[in-house]
Amino acid sequence: MFIIGVVVFVAASVLVAASDTSVTLIAARALQGVGGAMILPASLSVINAVFVGKSRAVAFAVWGGTIGGMAALGPLVGGWLTTYASWHWAFLINVPIGIIVIVGVLMTVPETKELGGPKGMDVIGTVLITLGLAGIVFALIEGLRYGWVKPIATFTIGNWEWPFTSISVVFVAALVGIVSIGLFLALESRRVKEGKVVVVDLRLFRIRTFGSGNVVATVVSLGEFGLLFALPLFLQATRGYDALQTGYILLALAVGSFVASGLGAPLSQRLGPVRVLQLGMALEVIGIFGLGFVLSPSITGWQMAPWLFLYGMGVGFATAQLTGVVLSEVPVAESGQASAVQSTSRQVGAAIGTAIIGATLIFGLGNVASQLEDRGVPTEQAVQISDAMASSAGQAFQALPGAQDPANATPAEQLVIEGASAGFADAIKLVAWVAGAFVLFGLGASFALPKNAARVESEGYTPPMEKAKKE
């Protein structure tokens, strides 16, 4: 499954690079998503099945550090390729990487196929869960654009238009999503009782670490990477950084994540995975709120670096330990399904979180007008600029007169630039508060996890009763 996923992902990357229209590019990106959905759960399933004892803690620490680090390192590599070659190479680079990965897997990774248990596929369950999640996530992302109940804009796919003027496509999508999820839960319960193959064995949620852990994973993902969606927009629009320079700034996050991957295993043996998970989320909260305090129209990369480093360390600690905790009590035979559920929880949280962060950014940019009016810009012009900033996620800033060369801008142009920059900074601060609040809520939810979850004697942990006996 992992190898097929890599092949699909690499092939889709080539199709993305070859795309010459938005339709073909988006379709190829969707195919990349299919490949990624094969890769991530399969990698976790293999780790859960192959590694035991202390090596298991190390494996999850490296896995988590890599995930967090690459989330920040990717923009740097992509920015370099875009700047010095072409955006096409940001996707074609996946070809040699994919070949190396496949060769490495064939040479070193053992097969972990489960030979027992029921056979077959849950086709109806797959369709229902796909419709359910797609409908709900689509509604959350596009509600502001097309209207929650009544249409405020025309929804089109190619030459097809949404035909109804009294009800929004968003409302219908949300309704279809909710109904599909309800039918899915009923279907899965019945199939489990009949001993048939299911997409999600709902009995897994009776395991406290699995059920509570997935709730934490979803909530934390709402805010964990949402800031990375908005921050580059701010840096490139108001600070004038290009894609490569933005990547250099985000490198601090990658360094923090890689440091966490080295410290994660020994800390989890000493403190326990749940405590390291909570430490990671606490560092994320400090890093995100710290950015919220220091963000300004004149901020530099060096001023952001300490907070990004803490944020990256938090991601590295939390990602690895949460994964280990969620899967700690899952039977090895259920590792594939449990890993897929855990990955889906994160992806759904990230998708919804990005939608909320995007809506927050647009809402914040709608207040640019007040900053402009405070500087004497006429109300009509201020509202026009504010609307343009909001509808373009701030990218209209570079089109403002004098924005390309602020040093030679007229006094009137400088006032507009200053007001728009201050308004954008306020919007990003608001984004940081919202993202940090989600992670803080996830930190609170983590206290529902058993204190000693995922701690075993082979990892250096002595249960309290055994410790008392020895003393």
C-alpha cells in the first residue's frame, strides 16, 4: 500500500508539473491527495507493527520530527526552486525522491500484512465517509464565499452552474455531509456485528487512548498549521519577501522540530509520552501567542525566529507522542485502520482549521479601513482598499500605489501603505490568537488521556506497584 501510494503521488506530481490550466492542476493535486492518503497511514501502521520497546519511542519521535520539519522545510525548497528554476520543479523534485524511497522500502522494510480476519472491501462505507467528510469540509471552507443558506455568489464547475437561487450549494453540501456521516455510523455498526470488513471499526473508540487521542489530534490540528497558511501571505505582501526568503524564515520552525525529534525519545522514557505531548502543545501555544505579540508591519525574520523555533519544537514533540499514544493500545492487526483514522482526524482538523483561519484572516483584513481612516484616508477609498485586501487575502497590497517602491512613494501613498500594513498585521495577530486558542483547547483536552498511556517497562518505565515492591 505504501509503495503504491508513492507511485501514485509521484505520477500525480508529474501531472501537476505538466498542467497548463487550473482545472488540470487541481485534478492532479487531488490525485496527489489519494497517494498521500495511502502513504501516511501505511507508514504509521508499519512503525506500529515493526518497532517495539525503546526503538518504538525513537521511531515515533523521528517520524513526528520529520513531519513537523518538512512542513517548514518544504516552503524553503519550493521557494528556492521557484526562484532559481521554475514552479514546475517544486513538484518534479518528487520524482527522484520517490525512486529513492521505493528502493529503500524494498530493501529494508518488512511486509506487515495481516493474513487473518475478514476479507473484502466496504465500498458503501467508503463512499459514505467520503461524501460525509467532503461535504462538511467543503461547506466550512466555502460558506463565506457562496453563502451559508442563500446563495451570495454563483457556484460553477467548468461550464456547469448551481441551478438554484433560493438555496446555497454550501447548505446542500453540509446537509449531504451530515446525513452521510449518520448513515456511515449506522452501517459500520451493523457490519461489525455481522463480522464484515469495515472502513472504521467503531469499537476502537472504546479504547480510551484511541478515542481521546483522536479528539486531541483533531482539535490540535485546527490550529497547528493554520498559521503557516497565513504567515507567508503577510511576509510576502507587506514585508516584500520573496518565496525563498519566506522559506528561510520558516526554517526556524523546521530546526525546532528536528531538535524535538532527537529529544523526544529520552524525554518520553523519563516523563512519559503524555507529559511530553503536553509539553509540546504548551510550547506550540507559547510560540504562536508569542508571534501574536511581536507581529508588526516592520517585523524581521530574526525577531520571529525564536517563536517559530519554540513552535517547531512543540510540533515535533506533540506530533510524535500523540501518534504513539493514539496507537499504544490498538491491536497490531488493527494498526492499518487505526493509523488511517488517526491520519484522517488530523487531515480533517487541518482542513477545517485552515478554513477557519482563512475566514479569520478575511474578517481581520476587512478592518483595514479603520487603520486607513485613522491616517486621514477618505472613507470611500479606505473601504475600497479594505475590500480589495479582504477578497485577495491581502495580496492586493502589492498593487497599491507606491507599494513596490515605498522609499520613493508620495506622502499620500505612504499613508495608504502604512495603514494597509498595520491592518494586515492586525489581521495576522487575530489569526495567531485563534490558532493558539485551538491548540490551547487541545492541551486542555489532552488531560483526558491516561497519565501513563504508552509507557511500558521495555521503554524504561517502572509501574508504580512494581516500583513500590522494589523499594
